[in-house]
Amino acid sequence: MDEVEFSSLGLDDSIVASLASRGITHPFPIQAAAIPDALAGKDICGKAKTGSGKTFAFGLPSIQLVDASLKAVQVIVLVPTRELCSQVAGELEFFAGEMGVGIVQVYGGVSMGAQINALEAGAQIVVATPGRLIDLSDRGAMKYEHVKLFVLDEADQMVDMGFMPQVEYVWRQVPEPHQSFLFSATLDGVVDRLAKRRLNDPMFYSVVDDEETMVDTMDHRFLLVHFRDKTKVVKRVSASVDRTLVFTHTKRQCDRVAEALSDEGVNAAAIHGDLPQVKRERVLEQFSRGKLDVLVATNVAARGIHIDDIGIVVHYDPPQDGKEFLHRSGRTARAGSKGLVVTLVEWDQQLKVLNLMKEAGFDHEIVQMFSNDERLDDLHAWEPPRQKKLDLPPKGRRGRR
């Protein structure tokens, strides 16, 4: 069977040519599936993990559906974080420009002035976080009367971050009839109910049929380490790749780990919600451009990090549950590429991690390593032993000491 090309999906020749000028001719599966129906006016509900190409799946049709002669907002793309707002808009701005369509980024932490000016100048696509968009609505700067397409990206993360009331409010402002796209890594619970209530006879597409598929292209290593040696272990591990993303549980720990790595001579920085937006953007840009080797992040901040070539993800402390493990780990092995996920385990965290592994379907052993272990120089090449048996006590019972 011939491989599908963007030119066969119904996109405008200008968009196809712009894609080709960047060496992009063949769509990812979610793009090939969703774009024709989106252009045909159908509502879309897509289950797709980060890195599957869904920004183009909703973004390219959004650009084409805009009437460039009408200087008013016609498309709203709602995202959960400031970083994701910048990245989604950044991916689409070139193609929008080729079609004479204006895009404005709307998020908090920066002055409203430029955002209001862009809206007044006639931007047709708004990529926004919910809170700031509502603020602009309350000030009368954001008007909905010409909006004909509403896009909700990372819907499951919107739920996790408590943004559903704001999402519902914005969606209710969009006049009927309108077209809607919803994309999420999971389509259960609140997200499922939202899709059933808000989407009109939608087309459903699933690129990831189950959560285990999310880790198929990842190598996993579970390392038993001493808490005083963890920073040096991260230093050794990160030296083998260009970009390493390290997860911590708290903002304070995030700063401490980044500072400790810097003291070890590692080019590292922290990103979390307490940092000024300008600094967060600068750190993220440095990391994406390869000017920063290690980025230390909290869970919430890292939800806005969508960079295709992160070589290693390090769980400095084990995730709380399987869902968090998959979300964190999904920052690597994006777009079908291989990636390495390293989970650091202290002595009193072993049972928790064994249960986490059981939940995620792993049978790796937790292997003790110190920072002078030669295997740390290339954990990709080192093949960890498998567990002979995953024999865990039932939850709620404790054995005698």
C-alpha cells in the first residue's frame, strides 16, 4: 500500500507546500485519520499521547477553516499550561502566516497589553490557557461571536489540574453551531463525559489503544541508589545524551537538585510554577535549543514540555502511581523514537517501586549502582536482569520485621 502524503488529505496547496519546504510530506497516523474529517466539518475526538503529532492534526485544519478576510477570532485552542500554549502556537505560526492568518498566544504571567493589541488587530486563532482567556473576556477584549471552531488539547491534563470549570465556561461562550475537536491521552471518566456532552456525533480516533503501548519504544532502568549519591548518578547518566529531563516532586526539591547538579559541573536549570514566566520561557528555550543539558522540573511544569529529542527521563523520586509514571516517561521516546527512562530508588522505596512496576507491566530487577559504576556511562547498552518472580504482599498487609 502506498504511504499516505499530506497532499492527499484535502489541505490547501499553500499548507502542503509549506510542509514540504520543511521536509514534511508524510503525516503521522493521527494526522492522516483526523485531518480529512476535520476539514469536512465533523467534530473530532482523538486519543493520542504526547508526541503523536496531534498539534498538526487539529492545527492545520484550524488554519484552513479560518476566513482570512474576517479580522476576528474564529478559532479557540485551549491548552493547560503556558509552555504548551507557546509551543502549540509556535508550531502553527509559520503555516498560518502562509495563509494570511494571525495567531495570538494568551496566557498569564505576562502583561495583557500585547495580547489585547493582537486581539484588537484581528487575530483569528487564539491559543490560550483558560484563566487568562476568561480575564480577557471579562475585560471585553475577547469576543466570541465569530468563533466557529473550539479545540481542547490535553483534556486529561485539564482535569488533573482542576481546570474543568473554566473549560466548561469558555466552551459555553462559543455560539452554536460550531465545530469542536477534543484531544486527550485518555478518554475515560470526566473526559469521556465531557466528550459525550459537548461533541456532536464526533469521529473517534485512537492512536494508542492502551497505556502499555506508551512505553513500547522506551528502555527502562530501575536503579537502587544511596540518597547522598543520587546527584552524582544523575550526572553520570546525563553525560551520555544531549538532553536529560529530571523529575522531582516539589518546587523546593527541584531547585535543590538543579543547584546540586550545577555544583557538580552539570549545565542544569530548574523549571517550576514559582519561577517568573519570562525565566521559565528562557530556560525552556535554552533546553529546546540544546544550550542546556539537564532540565529539572516538577510534574506540573513538565506538562508543557513537548520536545522531540529528550534522550533520557530521570525519575529522581519514584512517581506516585502508574498514570504519573506514564505521563512523566512520555517526555522521551516521542514521535516513534527510542528513549531511556531511569527510575532512582532509595532503600525504603523498593516496595513502592515493585508495585509500580507490577502496575505498569515491568519485570526488571532493581539493580544497585553507585556513581562510580561503569554501566552508568551507557545504560542503553546495559541490559538489566529480569525478575525471577514478582512476589508482592497483598495491599493492606504487612509482614513481620
